[in-house]
Amino acid sequence: MWHEYEEGVTPEARLVRGVDRLNPALMRLLTGQGWQDVGAHATALDRAQLSRVQVSETLTALYEEARDAAVERALRPAAF
């Protein structure tokens, strides 16, 4: 199963990888940690994250909601 996850070939593996990428964003938002330590604006972070969460409309919507809430709360720099 680990190899399947790492390869990301099956739909299940891609979904789990998407959840894996969503979790840190949710934790940074919910704890108020934000993204200042990362030194990247929302557009750059989206490039790194969206390809993984876009395997599911639900994951994408959750990611976008977390991103927008973080920008609104000044926890994440807005896009340039």
C-alpha cells in the first residue's frame, strides 16, 4: 500500500495524497500559525498544493476555503 501511495497511480492513492496535502493547510489555519514562515504568497503555494488536491472537487473546495480564510485573517499573504 505504501508503494501505491508513493507512486500515486491509483485513484485511491491520489485521493489519500490529496488529503495528505490538505491537512497541513487546515492545521496552519486552525492553529493560527499561518504561512509567514514559508515566505511564499498564495499563488506560489497554490501551484504547489492545487495539483494534489484537485483529484476531488471536495478536497479542492476545502483547500480553497482554507486558503481564502487564511488570506482574510492575514495568516497567508495574498496572491501577487
